[in-house]
Amino acid sequence: MTDEELKKALESAQSGNTSAFGIIYDNYSEKMFRFIFFRVGHKEVAEDILADTFVKAWQKINQVQSHSAIPSWLYQIAKNNIIDFYRVRKTTISLEEVASVLEDAATPIDELSLGFEQRKILKMLEQLPLEQQQVIQYKFFEDLTNQEIALIMNKTEGAVRVLQHRAIIKLKELLKRGPTS
Amino acid sequence: MQEQIDQNQINEMINRVKQRGDLAVWKKSRALSPLLTLIVKLASLPRINVPTDGLGRVKNQIFNRIRTAETSPVRTRVYWHWLTTLKITGGIMASVLIMVSLTIGVAVAALESVPGQPIYPLKKTVEKIQLTLAANEERKADLQIKFAHNRLDELEQVLEKNSEGKLSEKDTQKIISQTVKDLQQTTKDVVTATTTQDKEPNVSTLTKLVELSNKQKTVLESATIKSEGEIKLELEKALEVSKISREEAIENIERAGLVIEDQPITLEEKISDPSKIKASGKLTTVTNQSVSIGSAKFLLSSATEYVNVKSSELKIDQIVSIVGEVRDGETFATKITLEKNAETLEPLDSSLPDSEKNSESQ
């Protein structure tokens, strides 16, 4: 979908056109679903949260200033819904875990299909500082943009680029050096 | 500055790899080529298959919810004449439905049905018609509370069927999810009805809402312990909503001014019969036919029992406990106990033997 089409869809949705909102849903639902699914690890739960996210998005559609802000705004709503989901489950999950829910995402990598070299890369990835690991995961495994990653991690896009750069350099060094204790 | 260039180069390399663009320029560089290789390897790691086949169904759910929200009370007020027409049509439809149903015995079966049974949708239809025909908001709130009790009873029956192996996990989860959603919606509707009315909150309705929440808590907690997985999750969500509605109801009762020495109007915690009400507080109105604590009005009858006081001795500012019963939409006092006298505000000695207390039946 082009920028112009998205802009028109947003304007139309803001004037109450549900079909136009459907276009926005079609454009972002898969990406949002992937984001939610990796954080809750269950299809039906992720679908419920996705539905809640878009219902809230519709209710607050007039708060969006520009079509370029739509993805960040949707991620923000989804993020809050995921946190709410874990809050409701607080009888079985501690509050500390709720706070770190977004960092504790399930891996999107199909570990059973990994080759030797790929397994080694994944193992080395675990030796990176947590934030560097997260940036690699968001960028490579979840296909998020720097803008989206910045929003999820509460950082600037510049900070995301720095983390990304450091993660790649460090990973290269680790792979060159081989396994360490 | 060198790091800044590298950051941008790496960022550009990643984007180019993901977009499957031309990488030739970096392949030739001795410094950047190994980084490029690593980036390509990272980008080609196998991903798990994300099950996105339900996105179309989710879209339908979203649009259903959006459409439901659009039929708000504000809109119905604007189109009140439509509502009147609808009520008349609903009345005719209800009459026809009841006549037909009674003839073939379906209505009785429908009212006894539980989710999952083919006849169950009829039960919900009858409830909707009853709501449409409700004479006023108070009656509507009472009906919603009654329906919420129905949902709880159904929930118990469905869980029982599941535990007996008569219903599969998948079907149980589906039914529970829908029932819990209905329950949450009904509870929210009652809370909204009792908080947005222009007039003073109806304590009788609020009290029944608190009782409903207590019953929800008991039923849902018990069911949560026995359940697992997604069923447990649905029940936990419902429990949370139930807790919030209870707090809101109590808050509204307190806001209605029914407070005695920092103690809110007392609500019977374990009344099994939803038609029973218990309230305590300062008498604000006393007549031959009725007494009131704030907006909670109790009608007096020949069956009213008086403890520590005679009926003729009741007066404003006395602190009493009243047990009431709702019959035909009106609340009758079944037992009035004087707790403190208006003059002394001293608690009465509850340890006195019954023979020394003033006790009479009218």
C-alpha cells in the first residue's frame, strides 16, 4: 500500500468510514499479530489481544495525527494490551515478570531446522548484552523497523542504530574467537 | 564520527539484505565483507511459522464489536420513536413467540438450556426481548443482574459437563469464553446503568450487583482452581472484571450517602437468594407504610419483624439493620433491628436475652 493510499484510508476512517479502517487493519494486522504472538506464545490469546488492539484503535482513531504514526501508535496500544493481559494473570505470574514481559518474548526462530553454523550464531547471540540481543531479534527475526524498535524499547532511533551496530560487531568478534567459557 | 559512519553503513547493509538489494559494493570491502556475511546469515535464519490464518475471523469480530458499540444509548435516545416502534414490534413478536413456544413446549426447554445446546439462542432472544420491554432503567438493571446469575449457573453446568467428560475441552473453552464475555458485558452494563443515571443511585440495584459480584467471585474462583490452560485464563479475566464492578458498586453506595460512622452500608456477604437484601444505616424517612435509609426504601408489612424496637417507636436518625426481600419489583422489610438509639447513639446490648428485648411482629 502506498503512502497516499494509507493517508486517504486514515482520513476516511477518521470521518467514520469502517471500510477504510478495514484497509488499515489489512495493512497492519499480520505484523501486529506476529508482535503479539511472540509475546504471549498462544494463537487464540494473540488473536483476542489483536482484536482488542484494533477495537481500541478505532475508538481513538482521531488521536492519530499522521498516517506515518499509525504503526508506532498500534504497537503502543498492543504493548499496553499485552501488559494488561499479564496483569490479569498476576495470580500465576509475578509483577516482576509483568514488568519484563516485553523483554521475555518467545523466540521466532525455528530451532529444530537450524544448521550447525546457524546454531552457533544463535548460541553466540546469547552472549550479547540483553538490549543488543533484543535489537537483533526485533530487526532480523520480527522484521521491525528502527522506528518501531525505538518505540518498543523506549529509545531513540539513533540509540537503536548504535545498539544494532555494537551487536553486529560484537557478534562477529565472538564468532571469530569461537566458544568461550 | 567513524562509529557514526559505521552505524549508518551497517544499518544500510541490513536494510539492503532484507530488501534483497545489490550488495556488490560491500562485498569488495575487506573490512565490511565479513559483517555483510554475518548479516546475511542472521537474515536467513529459519523462522517459526506464525499461524495467521485467523486474521480474517478476527477482522469480523472487530467489526461486530465496533457495530455493537455504535448502537449506544445516546443514539437510541435520539431515535426514541424508533425505540417505541421497536418495543411495540417486540411486544407483538414476544407474544407470538411465547404463544408458539408454549404450544410446542420449546420456551420451557429454552429457559432450562445451557450454552452449546441448539435451543440456547432462543433463551438469549427471550432475554433480549425482556430487556427491550423493560418499563424503566431500574427494571432493566434488575433483569441484567438476573441474566448474569443465569450465565453463572450455566457456567457451572458447562464445567460440570466437562468434568464428567460429556463436553470436549475445545467446546468447553469456546462456550466458557462466550459465556464469560456475556457475563462481563452484562456486569459492565449494570455498572454503567447505576453510575450514569441522573437520579440518585438505586441502592437496591447496587446491593444486588454487589451480591452478584460475590457470587461471581465464589463461582469463578472455584472454577479457576479446577480449570487449566485457556479455560483458566478466561475465568481469571472474568474474575478481575467482577472485582472491579464490585468495587464500583460499593463506591456508588457510599457516594449515595449511606455511611454510618465511616462504615459503609453493610451488605450481606453470603445471601444465597438474590431476592434478599440487607442494609444498615441511619433512618432518613419513617412513615406508617415504609422506612428508608437514604434512597433505600423498604415497605412495611404485617410480616415485618421488629427487634429491640416496636414499630411505633421507629423514628428518623435511629440506626437500624434491615433485612429486605424484593417482591414484584418492590422491596419489603422482613426484619428491622434497632442498633443504636438516636438520642444516645449508644449501641444496644446485643447480649441481652431475647425475653428482655423488645421484639414484636406486626
